[in-house]
Amino acid sequence: MRVDAHHHVWELGRRPQAWLDGPESAAIRRDFGTADLAPHARAAGIDRTVLVQVLPDLAETREFLALAAAEPLIAGVVGWVDLTAPEAADTLAELRQGPGGERLVGVRHLVQGEAEPAWLARPEVRRGLRAVGAAGLRYDLLVLPHQLPAAIDTVRALPDQTFVLDHLAKPPIARGELEPWAGRLRELAGEPNVFCKLSGLVTEARRDAWCVADLRPYADAALDAFGPGRMMFGSDWPVCLLAASYEEVVGTAGELTEKLDPHERAQVFGGTAARAYGLAEPAPSGLGEELI
């Protein structure tokens, strides 16, 4: 099973996306649905996907879960709940019991947009993270390099919670800088309860002039730190379209992992995501799904 562990969908008429208002996002300021993604995923040999929240909106998460229940391509949903709310555990239980609730595999918050570098260390946030873990869900870390120290502290404080680092914490590829990002990434990877996504790199590079060589030092640093058994491929579609097509992103990930043996590459392109999120294989010939 080949898995794209990170993509989005949105419908602007249903839910406006203010973050797309700037001129730099004009190319993706339109609706994107699974019908748009499916042919590209098929062409790239992708069997299942993980749909990830876009907005801090419970209604969006409910819609994503219902979509996943009706769309065989989507194996899991990383949704959103207000981690700071006292009723976070109740909200998670309600989502699990609603339509598509069995496809909820994780939770994410847009920490990258929080002005407080140590937002993850707030007591009410930690309480919410414990509720995520108690519900048997993963937590996706969407942080910037300067927020990695707080992420490291949080991961150490919650050793029983499984975390997934999105987009390798958005390293400064366009500036060609490795440190202090790489050192902090190694420190985070030193904690066994963290996975990472090989995703979002093309949009951190010079979007109109990047090449695989620009990305390689960052992918190599992550592979050295996490190993293929804790790394998973994600396209970050349709955001990736600001810099590359879906096929280009999949092909680039293949080039960045070309030194791995077939088993290791299979981990990056499916096995790691299946283990980390508890994803199901596609149901064969109308039979029920089997968890792996």
C-alpha cells in the first residue's frame, strides 16, 4: 500500500480560506476536492491518503470525516479540536461517534501561526494533548524552526503520546541554511515517540527556481535523524502546486530516497504512515478492510 500521508481539500463557497487571499496564493485560490486529486494519485501509484485539516474549525473536521467515509481513497483524517478547551476529550469522543468517526486518526493545530513560541507548553494545551493520546490518536506538529524547542519539550513531557512532525518543521531551504534547524531536528528525532513527514519542501525552496539538489541536504538530515522507519511521504497537495505538480512532488521524493533499499523506500512510501496512523488496506473485491 502506497500512501500520501498529507494532503488537503477545500471548497471556497462553503468555507472561505483567508490565508489564500495574498497574491502569492493566486494559483491555488479555487476549489480542490478528491475528484481533482484521484487521477494524479492513481498515476503516481498512490493507494490511500491522509486528509489533513486546513482551518481551526470543527465543522470542517466533521465534513472531512464524512468525506472519508464515502471516499475509498482517504484512509484517515487528521482533524482539529480546540486543545485549550476543557471539553476537548468530550469533543473527540463526539467526533469518533459521528459519521466517518472511525477514520479520525489524528489531530492538528496551526501552531506555526501562534505568536507565542512556547504555545505547546501551555498547561491547557498539554491537557488537550493528553486527551488526544487518551483517545488513541496521533498529534501532528505543525511548527516552524524557532518553535522546535517547545516541540521537543512537549514530546519529552508526553512520552506516551505519538507525534508526527509535518513538513520537517519548514526548514529555511530558500536561504540555504541548515542550522540551527538540523540540530533541533536531530534532538527531536532522539525521542522515540516522534515520526516525521517528508512533505512541504518544494514550497519552502525558491518556488520558481528549485531543484532536487536544493532539497537534498534537508531530506538527508531528516533521514539520518529519523530513519526510513519513522519517515512518511506526504504531497501537501494542493499547496504543493505553488511550486510543483503532484507528479513532480512524488518523483522528487523518489529521488530524495533513491539511496534506500526497496524495503526502506516501502516504509517511506506507505509502511510508516500505516503504522503511525493505523491505516487500513484498501478493501479487496468488496470485502471488509483489514487493519495493518
